Amino acid sequence: MLQRFKYLIRYFLLILFLGYTAGITLFTHLHVVNGISIVHSHPFKKDIQHTHTALEFELIQMLNHFVSTNPPAAVVVFVFIVLFTFILVTKPISRTYQTPYYGLAGLRAPPFQF
């Protein structure tokens, strides 16, 4: 049951991500309300002029200006890149090869019987 759920959720999340990405990149349009330009995206027919209510514009504004108390991902990525670069620069690269078995002179032939 759990394996089936993992299998289904994997494809559901992929389809959800692709649908969201397509929705925000392919259907961007502009509304001018009282001299204020509002840019947002959602699927719509280009032939038909559509409008939004004041409540919908307020929701668009809230979703576009979401503020989180967590540190931005850019700071985390920057710190990771700096630490990774520091480790690569300071840690010497060993160019010698080591054998996992000590004391063995070499390989032997496989057993053979008459």
C-alpha cells in the first residue's frame, strides 16, 4: 500500500509542478485598474476579455507579496558555495593509489583440478 502511494505521489507531484510552472510562464497578462498595472498569470482565452473582482485583485496582491520569516534560500546557497569552495581549495588532492590489501605480492591464478 505504501509503495503504491509513493509511486502515485511521485507522478502527482511532477504533474503538479509542471502544471504550476506552465501556468506562471505561459499565461502572464496585464490588467490596468485605476492607473495601477497588475501583472499576474492564469490560464485564460486570449480572444475573450476577462476581468477580476476587487477581492480577486486583493488575493493576487497577497499571493505576490508573500513574506516568510525563514532565511532566504539564496543565503543558504551562498553559504554552501563558499564552504564547498573553501574545502576544495584547502584540502590537498592525493594523486597516489593505494591497494586495499597489504602484504599481497599480486594476484594468483584461479584453482585448477585435473
